[in-house]
Amino acid sequence: MSTKNTHIPEWLTVPFAGITPAPSQEKGQDLFPTGNWRSIRPVYRDKLPPCNNACGTNEKIQGYLDLVKRGKYLDAYALIKEDMPFPSVTGRVCYHPCEQACNRGKYDEAISIRAVERFLGDLGQALTSDVVKPGKPNGKKVAVVGSGPAGHSAAYQLARLGYAVTIFEKSPKAGGLNRGGIPDWVLPQNILDREIERLEQLGIEIKTGVEVGKDITWDDLKKNYDACVLAVGLTEPNSVRAEGEDKEGVLYGLSFLRDIGMGTSKVKLGARVAVIGGGNTAIDCAREALRQGAAEVTMITVEGNTKEMPASPEDLHDMVEEGVELLHGRSVTAVLGNGKVEACQLHKARFSGAINASPITVDRDAPAERFVVDNVIIAIGQHASLNWLPAEFKNERGTIKMDKFGRLGDTNFFAAGDIAQVGSGQPLMVVNAVGDGKRVAFNLDKVMRGEKLQPRTIPVDVIFDLNRMNMTYFPHFPRVQQEMLPTEKRTKTQDEVIQAFTEEQAVEEANRCFSCGTCNACDNCYLVCPEPCIARPERSNGMYKILVDYCKGCRVCIEECPTGCLEGVPELDFDTGVVRMDTAFAISPGLHGRQAQELKNLGDRPAKNI
Ligand SMILES: Cc1cc2nc3c(=O)[nH]c(=O)nc-3n(C[C@H](O)[C@H](O)[C@H](O)COP(=O)(O)OP(=O)(O)OC[C@H]3O[C@@H](n4cnc5c(N)ncnc54)[C@H](O)[C@@H]3O)c2cc1C
Ligand code: SF4
Ligand code: SF4
Ligand code: SF4
């Protein structure tokens, strides 16, 4: 094809091979106008890792695992503390929905996130003063009713926002179910004490032995505080509705554990104990019963097998290992005995519809079984005690009527935690109560500042699909296991069953994290790019930039990004700075602008003969 009479601008006559000087930001494009060929542009766009998404308080898990990898433990602790006031607690007690969601679980074994969290929490416990400081006082007072995880979290975030916070707690000690529910061999009391001390160091006043509805009223709260968070939990145990439930020797799981946790228990268990229920509280009761001296403990469940039980599989495994027996598909229809428990009467039973979410069908035509026991512990859930709450704020389920922001009507009262989440389909667990307390604190703050409460509208891209990452960079490695107290020792003490990670273990486990969808500054893109397109003033997420003048859209960086945070976006999606083959002469800064200018200036200059 003849190119005779084609006008070639000066800059495109520079020879392509053997050139000097070396390409630079200013000159490189002049020498290699590769940007012209591009139809896609690589863009750094972090996704949300599924672990962060599943954590009830959306801890920045990927972020702190990455910091642990690099030995920046204090930074990792500070990052966790943005969303979680007590990582030393959740690092022990959390049912870790993050791990169930972890992408690594689909590859080999999920990251042991909770164990790394505990490592960081314990590091925080050892600090003489915490990294978190109270906010600048804003002159506003908030009352928080209840010192459980939800109240603790709301008070913590409010203090950070500058509110003067007072917690009212009806029990003799603060902590809610973290103290009067979760046993010592899961969460030692001194760990919780230290976290409560941290709350007080933020300037939060905790008044224990003060019951709202008895010692102070709704009107007192309204009159004396600018706003209030009700985080009162579900404090009353459910009845099994069996004949003879009031006999001596029948206990309720909640009170059984609460009294032990508060140090006020006078219970002496007999040798044979039946625990009624198939959930986590029942498991705690059964395992605690062994530690309180029972020789034979049997858990009686309506669920037909272990898979149907709404209990944490790990805890179930540990319980069976400790010697607790299971009896499935039964309901207690009567407690037998002459004033004192002698046996349970059992009938075959099943859930009428969905497991754990439907009425129980008891086969009363089948012969009853007599199960000989000395004590019965009933652990089939709990409900609220809200006699003090004005009727207008009660709903048909016997809990608090509130909007989706946790706000009671147009008042400055908010509700958080189990009391707000029961019946919502959310599992009731510490981390969900913490997350709820945090969100409510921020909502309360918005109302105080006269802002409108609005639902979040920004879409979130959670990266569940391993195909969006480059898995060739991740060799298979087994999960680092936490040591366990030997089984034979466990039932004789209140010592922690699950042991802490060493520093080496924490780093090794953090190293297994894929950093799903989030740049961890691995530098791959920087190294594999065949042009000098990728610039980064320092190796850190957010510091990587694509110099589009040079990028020809070869996709190498995108394909070789292990974490899947680089993506190719069609050039047509960009309003400005478009550099494409068919717009090579567009008026835009850089070479193309100059090319366009040159074309304008061509005038009557004679064409070059080539
Ligand atoms: C036995 C048991 C074991 C559990 N184990 C785990 C576990 O291992 N991991 C996990 O993630 N979750 C566990 N859970 C669930 C978890 O404990 C709860 O979801 C969480 O504690 C709820 O927090 P909260 O702050 O809403 O309520 P709570 O922890 O119940 O705290 C509410 C507080 O409010 C106080 N209060 C109530 N009424 C008043 C009033 N009128 N005036 C003043 N104070 C008041 C109560 O005394 C209590 O201290 C367990 C639950 C139970 C019952
Ligand atoms: S609090 Fe629970 S869910 Fe959140 S990161 Fe820790 S272990 Fe996972
Ligand atoms: S691999 Fe890491 S970032 Fe990905 S889900 Fe698991 S913990 Fe989160
Ligand atoms: S290749 Fe590495 S440095 Fe580059 S974007 Fe992906 S994670 Fe970040």
C-alpha cells in the first residue's frame, strides 16, 4: 500500500529501535505510543472479602491479617479496634461466621481468623494503655442500659465520638452474657475484667446493681440524658412446659451459668444430669455440669441427629470428646419424682416443619420412656423482660418496636443486641450484638447531629468466586491448629480449653490468607508489566497507579494479580483521558493533544515523501 502524501508529524518519525534516551513518563509515550492500542484499561478496585462481609461487626479481617503477616501487630490491633472493642473476648468466644465464609475454605481449609484475633486481643490486653482514645467531648450525655456485648460496643463507639456515657447494669458485675453465660473455660473472667477496665479508661461510667424499671425509670432516662441505648438482652429462660418443671433439682441453663459466672452459685449437682436442648447454651450447660461434678451428662434433643442441632460443630465435637452423651428425637413431657427430680418422662418427638423453626410434634401414643436423673437443666432459649417499657414501644413478639435503624419512633432511644435481633433471622451471638451496638451508636450520633438516617445504597462487591483471583499463586497449606487442653484434664478445672497461638503460629496462619479482592502490595503487577506503566511511590494498598500513557491493555497485570483487585474496564467507560486506537487524534493532553495540534498547524506544509 502506498503511503505517499501521508503527513507524518515530527514526533512519530523518531526511530523505534535502539533509541536513547530510555523511556520516561515525559518521553516514553513519544517513543512508544502503545497507549493507542488499548481497548481496556486496568483499574485497581478493591472488593470486599467474604470474611469481612460475614463478620457481624465487619472487622477488617484481610487488613489485619496482612499486617500480622508483616509483623505489624500493633497496627493490626489498632485496625481491629475500629470495629471491635474486645478482640480478646471474640478471639475466644465468637462462633466465627467469618471462617465459614472464608474463601480459603473452598480451597483447602479456612483461615483460623478467630485464633489470630485472639493473638491480637491478648497483645492489646498486655499494653499498659490502650491505643483507643475518647473523642473530643461534645457536651452530650448518653445512657446505655445493659453491659453485655451490645451495650459495651455502643458505649465504646459513643465515647470515641465524644459522648459522656453511663452504663446501667442490673447484675452485680458488668459483662452481660460474656460473664453470666459464657463459661470461664471459654472466656476467663480476668480477660473480660481487663476489657471492662478499658471501657472505664475511655471515661465511661459503669453503674452495676442498677436496674432500669426498678431503680431508675424510663422518665429518668428521658429527663437526664440526651439519648439512650437499650441493650438489655434476653434475660429470662424459656420453659419446656413439662409437668413437674418446678421440682427441686430442675434448673434453667441461663441461671445455672449466670450464677456460676457471677460467683453466686450454690448449686450442687447429682451424679446424673439431663440437659434439655440442642443449641450452644445446652452444650455449655452440659460441659459445665461435668466441671461441677456430674458423672453422667446426657443432652436430650428434639433434633433427630447432630447435623440438625443448631450448635457449633466444634463445640459439639469437644463436648462429645469430654464424655457427654446424646439422646435425639425426644421431648421431655414430665419431670417425675416426689418433690425432687428422680427421672424425666420422654416421648418421641420431631419438629413439625423446618428444623428448629416450627412447633414440635410429640408422639404421645408411643410408650413413654423413663430416664433416671438427679438434675434436669433446661436450656431451650430465652426471652425478654420489658415490664418497664412503655406499651407504645412493645411489639407483638414481646420485644422492642423500632425502625430499621434501631430507633424507637422519633425518640432519641435506640435498641441494640439480642433484644433487637431476636426473631429477625440473625443468629444471636456476641459479634452480631457488637455490630448492632456499633451501628446504633453511629445512627444515634447522626440523629444528635440533625442528620437524616438513610439506608446504605452503595453496592458492595463481595468476592466469593475463586476464579476472580489467580489461584496459581497460592500453594496448598494446612490450617494451623490451636492446641487443646488434654481431654482428661478439662473436666477437672475451669482452665481454658482452647490454647492461644504463638507469634509464629499467628504469622504462619495470617500468611495463608489470599487477601481476597484486596491489594496487599505484593508488587506482582509492578513487576510483570512489560511497559513502565505501573508506578507506586511506596508498597502499599492505594499507592499503585497505572500510567495510562504507556499501557496498551495487554492485561498481564490483571491476569497476574493474585488477589483479584485489578480489573479491565473498557476504555469507552472513561469520560476523560481516553486513549484508544480510534481516538488517537482526539484532543487530549499528552501526545494526542500535540498530534491534534500538529494536524491543525500542518497548513500548506508540503507532504513528506516516504
Ligand atoms: C449461655 C450462653 C452462652 C453463649 N455463648 C456464646 C458464645 O460462646 N459465643 C457467642 O458468640 N455467643 C454466645 N451466646 C450468645 C451471646 O452471648 C449473646 O448473643 C450476646 O451476649 C447478646 O448481647 P446483648 O448485649 O444483646 O445481651 P446480654 O449479653 O444478654 O446483655 C444484656 C445485659 O443487660 C442487662 N439488663 C437487662 N435488663 C436490664 C435492666 N432493666 N436494667 C439494667 N440492666 C439490664 C443484663 O443484666 C445483661 O447484663 C451465648 C448465649 C448464652 C445464653
Ligand atoms: S469477631 Fe468473629 S466473625 Fe468477626 S472476625 Fe472475629 S471471629 Fe470472625
Ligand atoms: S482468604 Fe483471607 S481475605 Fe479471603 S476470605 Fe479468607 S480470611 Fe478473608
Ligand atoms: S498484583 Fe499485587 S500489588 Fe498489584 S494490584 Fe494485585 S495485589 Fe496489588
